[in-house]
Amino acid sequence: MGNIGWGLLRTLAYTIASFAGAALLGLVLALMRLNRLRLVRLPAALYTEVFKNVPLLAIIFVTYFGLPSVGVKLSVFAAGVLSLVLFYAAYLSEIFRAAIAGIHSGQNEAAQALGLGRGATFGNVVLPQALRLALPGTNTMFVDLLKSTSLLVTISAAELMTQAQLIASETFRALEVYLVIAAIYFAVCYPVSQSLLWLERTIQAGVPLSRGRRRRLRLAKILLAGGTA
């Protein structure tokens, strides 16, 4: 049981590190795809098409087994995270690109009329709205990434599926072991997916999540009602 607990912790570590990297790289790729310069758009478009049409397992093998042949040797954790980042960044870039492109151009015009620069307009006006639009697809990708960490068993990444394989080889009770592992994946993925769905619905409803925003909203209501703070 201790091995399974350690494997679950490793699975969560792979998931969090990979998703953070994929989200960051995906946002950069999305901005490149939306750039007016063809020289900037084309590399991002090429990257997206390549990694969307190559199996994740092939990327894992190239990263862990292929790179050492050219002098680049990565640890199991680094290779696993890099593989997941490269793969899921392509999908997240499409989600982010569609979300950013979905913001009405009038938002930019209004921000410029208020004297905001391009950076301030994107960071304070466009990006918050785009993130709201991107939430459904992003949430789906997060849960899918969590499940895809099981493919790292092919490089003995010590995650949940690797530990299950070791236990099954020691006990010769493969059916029971893999049924337990499947149940653990469900017990982790279902609450995560439901929590993300709740977060998505809460944000879509315009409910303020931070204490500071709730305070500002309450103050604005008082001022609009003609009262005093």
C-alpha cells in the first residue's frame, strides 16, 4: 500500500509540473499564432500540427530513449514532464488561441480609448475574459493529462501504473491489482473533474472568488445604491 501511495504522489507531481509547463508554453504558442507577422505565426502553427498528430507514447520514447543518442540525457522525471508538456501545449495553444480570438475587438478599442497600452489591455482586459472562455477545454485537458501519466510506465517513472506493474509481477494477482489502480484513478479524476466543473460554473456566473474582489463588488453596490461605505 505504501508503494501505491508513493506512486500516487508521483503521479500528482507529474500532473502539476506538466500542466503548469504546458499552460505556459501553450499561451506563448497561442500568442504567436495570433501575431500579424507570418514569420512568427508559422513556427507556432508547425509545432501545433506536429505535436497534435504524433502519439504521446512516441514523444516519450524520443525524449527518454532518443535524446541520449545526441548527448542529451534527462532524468526519468524530467523526460516524463517534458514529454507531457510538449504534447499538451499543442492542444492548450489551440484552446487559448480560440479563447483570445473570441474576445470582441470592441474590448481593445475601449481599453485604448481609456489610455491603456497594448500590454495593459491584454493583461487587464483581454486575458481575464479569455481565461474564462478557455476554462471548459482547459479543465478537460487537465484531467486527460492526469490519466495520460499512466503512459510513463514505459520508462519506469515510478508513478501509479509503474507501482501497479511491480506489485502485479510480485504477487501474480494482476486482475485485482489493476482493478484497484483503475479505482484509484477514478477516485482521483472524478472529484477533480467535478471541482473544476464547479469552478467553471462559478466563474461563468460572475461570482467573485477572492476576498478583495468581493469587497470591491460590495463597495460598488453600496455606491451605486447611493449609500456610504
